[in-house]
Amino acid sequence: MKKLLSFEKSNQLLKRYNIPLVLGGRYTSLEKALDFVNKIGYPVVIKIASPNVAHKTEYGGVEVDLENEEEFRKAWQKLWPLQEKFQPQGLVVQKMRKGFELSAGIERDAQFGPVVMFGWGGIFIEILKQVNFRIAPINKEQARGMIDELQGSKVLSGFRGRPQIDWGKLAQLLVNLSALATENPDVLQVDLNPIMSEGSIVEVADARIYVSKNFNL
Amino acid sequence: MIDLSKIFNPDSIAFVGATDRKDSVGLSIVENLLQGKKKRELFMVNPYRKKVKDYSTYPSLKNISQKIDLVIIATPQKAVKEVVKEACKKEVGGIIVITAGFSEASPEGTLVQKEIAAMCKEAGVPLVGPNCLGIIRPINKLNASFAPFTPRPGRISLISQSGALLDSIIDKAVYKDLGFANLVSYGNGADLSLNEFVQYLDRDEETKVIACYLEGLKRGREFLEVAKKVTKKTPIIALKAGVTEKGQESVSTHTASLAGDAEIYEAAFKQSGVIQVDSISELLNVSQGLAWQPKHQGGLGVVSNGGGMAVLTVDQAQKEDVFTPPLTNKTIKRLQKSEVFSEITSFENPLDIIGDANPERYYRAMDILMRQKDIGGIIVIQTTQSVTDVEENARKIIKIKEKYPKKPIVSVLFDGRMGHPGVDLLEKNKIPNYEDPKIAVQVIKHLLKDK
């Protein structure tokens, strides 16, 4: 039996492996959420936190680019009833990040054991199906190879004046993910999607982590 | 590491299930074993027959007092377990179970297979099969299989999960006079499978290249480690079946092994330095190229007496990321100085030496290109035109190979009525020839790397 880790536990596990996350928190009260937003500053994103909702955008469960308190309150009112429909777990508030949407993950193969995946993220993961794999563990050079191999990855290296993505940071994220996979046999599957990347920022905006019932953080 | 030398180099073989009944698997094996009768002792075992060919039979392994290196079993399925038990008791050096009807057939078969494997493991006897074609080592005149022929000795070792595919490859190999160091079919792989054979053949002096056909791996992680080490010395070329979803369905019903995801296999091959191919002909072509020609780092030079073929070659080279370096001033000067190129005005790579190219022009062109430092090897193309001296041109190619033994050379020549004698001559001298520039590029690509 596999179960999905909660928002907090997922973050805790990823932080332990130095996998950078978009600044955010889960809130059940609007006022507390507002306090948090005032600390981190606009623009922000609100999304439903229920682990039962796989594709949040399809359910209208994400509101992005909220610039001020008014927009924030409106989005909160809109999403609150929606999250109640699914197992109510409150709403996640995050700093708004722009840039390329990438994805990375871990799978366990019956033959080869832990496998690291890297590819385009967001909706592109489904349309382009451009992802590639390495059997874990991988080193930084192999991680760079994975990025280099991704079709279209040229746009990540500052194509036509776009800011260049920090490949070193991205590669390190993959290496850390590989370590997480090899050191935690009870972590069955990890989907980091999207990973927002712009210039020197490489941060995981959404993580789904499946673990076995023996898993302990 | 497990010692498989008694399987590949046995001094004595007992064949249980020996028969001279026409059109039987047993008879094919007997006939194949007889090819090596001067090299080793043979014992024919069959409780129901007194004689097989000129051999008096033994009713069972127990009745043989001498030491036995290898036992081959092709009895009915029900008898296999008992024979394996006897063989283990006799402490033989290895067992090949040809008989089918195990994990590929039924849950009961799986159970018996497990029992057999456990017996062998406990006794420390390596086991090939069940449900396999067997093992062939031409240099030793060992044909412990029911394959229709024995190919001549060569440098390629072919390991196949499918016995039938191996049969067809052997048929073709004999027809094309292709040589093999070893041919291995391991069927259900109850004990020995790809990992053990790859490891063993890496240290076999006859083996220069390991080619494998596989449907699935049983210990993938271990394969990754083994292949990483082996490919540092011996190239491994793999054809993996079941890379599409549809293909995977039929694999899991075919052999009792689960095929993993195509992408994951691809990653595993890449990480361990295994060359993955996607057709039988590519498997054989690349293996032949790597067995016959040296590796040398550098770009590709192309010499052709036909413009179209030259263009097809560089098109393919670009698709496969094979660099075709421009000719240097020095090279161009050398070509200009040589009077055989007086009719040619443009010197480029690919070098078009025009339709009326004679053997001397071929020789000079190849020679001058080979001298250029960043050209690691060449593809030489010959279209057969009325003035083409096919055989003499082939001799010139062979001469170039002798002059530049460290740089690979691959030829493209149609094996037609006019071309055939040339192709024959080239292949006898270990110049891989292909009828299509695409394949020539696919092969030389692997030779132009230094690893």
C-alpha cells in the first residue's frame, strides 16, 4: 500500500535533502494566511492542499499572480469551498514564481531499483513527454548530462537573451534527489512538478511523495 | 565468480536423451556433439536404446564411472529433475537443460524449475536453461545444441535469450561465412543468465565483442555493475525486445521474465556503456564492425566514385552526430600534387573521385585522407560503373587497411553480379562491407570513439 505524504512532511523530507522549495505554507485561516503574505510579499499563489487532487489546475484549484490583499481575499473565498469538497486540508499560500516549468522525480523499477527522472514540467510533461531517466545514484556530471539531453534544453542556457538557468543548481537538485531515493527505500515515488526556474532561482513549487506504510520521517 | 570453463571447454560430455530417431532434437544434438568427438569423450545416455550412432549407451548417469565435465539433458520434461539430481550427485562441471515445459509453460513448470535451480545451487553446479538451444564454441568444435549448423570460429560472442532467433542467426552466419567465438542460448535462465555469461566471456580470449539479444533482465541492478566493468574492455551490443507497450505484452507471455520500461533500459545501457541497437541486422553489423576493425578517435573521411552515395553518407553522418572534418590545406595540396586527380577540381570531404575512378585514384585518395590527423577512419564507397575495376579496388582498400592498421575502414559496395567478387575479397580480409551508407555510418560511429 502506498500513501501520499502531507504538504508539511513532504517539505520536511525535501528540505532534509537540500532540495529548494518555493517559500510557502498551509493555512486554514484567512487572517493567518494574510500575516504570512505580508511577511513574504506579493505576488503570491493560492492552491488547494488536499492530497487527493492530482491535477489542481484542472479543478480550478489554483489562483496565481495575486498582486494585493483584495485579490488575495477574493481568491481565498473562491477556493475555500472547493477545498472543502475534497478532504479539507486548508489552502497553500506560496510566493509567485515565474520562468521555465521543469519536473523531476523518483521511481522504483523492479529490475534496476531507484530511478531518477528529469524533464519539462507543467502541462509540457504531458504534451511533449520529454523526460529522461538515470538509474540512481547519479553524480553531478551525470545530472548535467540529463539536462543537456533534454530536447530543447538549449533554451535553458540563455537562448536569445533569456536569463540563463543555473544548471549547477538544477544538477545539484537532481543529485540530491538521487540521494533521497537511494537512502530511503520506503519512499516509493516522488513527483516534483513544476520546478520553477528563472535565472539563479530553481525551486520546487509542487511535490507529491508516495511512501510505503513503513515510512517514518 | 562462477567457473563456467567446464561448460565452454569440456573434456567429457554425457548426453542424456541421446537418440538416433529421425527428425528429433536428440538426434540433432548427437550429430552436433559428434563434430567434437576427437576432442573429448562422449557418453550417450538412454535407458531405452542400446546404441546411438556408434556409441553403446548407458542407462543412466549413475552407470558412468568416469568423470563428467558437462551433462546435456534433452529428456521428456518429467524426467529432468531426476537426471539433474544424479548429475549433481556426480559433481559434474555444468549442466545444460534443453528440455522445455518449465516457467515459460505453467505454474507447475515454474515450481520444478525452481527446484532444479536450487539443487544445482546447493551442489555448486552451474546450470544453463531450461528451455534453451544450448552452447556452441566453434574453435573447440563444441556444439552442445540442436542448432542446424556450426558457424566457423570468429571473435563475436552472441548471447541470446531466444533460441529460435539464434538458430536463424546461425543459418545466416554460415551462409555469409560469419565467425563466432561463442553462441549461448540460456532460455529461462533459471541459474545462469546474461550477467554470468557476460562476465565469463569478458575474460575469454576468443571474444572481442559481446552481442546480446534480451527480452528482460532478472537482476538489472547487478547487470548495470557487471556491464560497467566489462565495457571498459569488451564492447557489449544489446538488442532489447519489448521496447514498445505492445511488444512488452507479448514478451511477458513469451519468456517468463518481466520487461522493464524501455526508457529505463535505455538509461541503464547508456550508464553502463552498452551500445543499444534496434534491429537484428544492426546487432550483427555493429558486432562485425567492432570485431573486425580497430577503434580510433577522430572524424569521418568519405571517399566515393559517386556523388549521390557520398551525399547520403554525410547526411547520415550528420544525423548520427558523426563529424566529417573539412580537408586541410595540406591534404588539398597533396591531392593537387598527385596527377591522378587532374580531372578533379573540387576537393572536399566527402571526396568525390568521379565515376571513372581507377584503383590508383582510390588508393591515393584513401591514403591522403588517412594521413590527415583529425580523420579517424574512412568509409569508402564504390558504385559499380562500366569502367570500375571491382576486384583491384578491393585490393587497394585492403592495402590501405594494412598501411593504417589503427584506423577503421568500412566499405559500401553493392553485392551484385559485378560487385560480388569485391565484397567477397573485402569480407575475407575483415573489411566490413554494407550495401547502404546508412548502415556503414551506424557501424563506423562506434569505431570513431576512443573508449
